[in-house]
Amino acid sequence: MFLLYSTTGCHLCDEAVALLRVAGLSEFDVVDIVDDECLFAEYGIRIPVLVYLDGKLSGKKELAWPFDLLSAREFIRRCR
């Protein structure tokens, strides 16, 4: 499962959404960090951050901004 940690009004987050779609990631959830104290504390100054949760013991993988098309595609490929 891919998540994009974001918040309303974040122009970098809007850029990240568009870039991820071009990179071929059609299914991901956008999570607004502002409503969760823990997420806000961890990601407040780092958004947008693309996170992959694999549901296994290996936990999560992150791709933090700034990322480009090439790095996004590589991250997606490694996670799938």
C-alpha cells in the first residue's frame, strides 16, 4: 500500500501527486498529516513523503521530497 503524506495547500504535495501519476502509480492514498499529532510531528517539515507499507515485518519504506520522476519510478519498482 502506497501513502502520500501531505496537507491541504501544500504546492509541493500537489506537484508530488502529479509526478506520481506520471510515474505510473495510479493507486495511492493521500494522508493529511494535520489531523494526527504523531504524523505531524514526524512529517510536518518533510512533506510530501511517499510511504510504502508492505504489511510484513519489514515495515515501511519512504521516499522523501524532493524526488523526481526517475527516483519515484525506481522506488515504486523496488516496492512492488
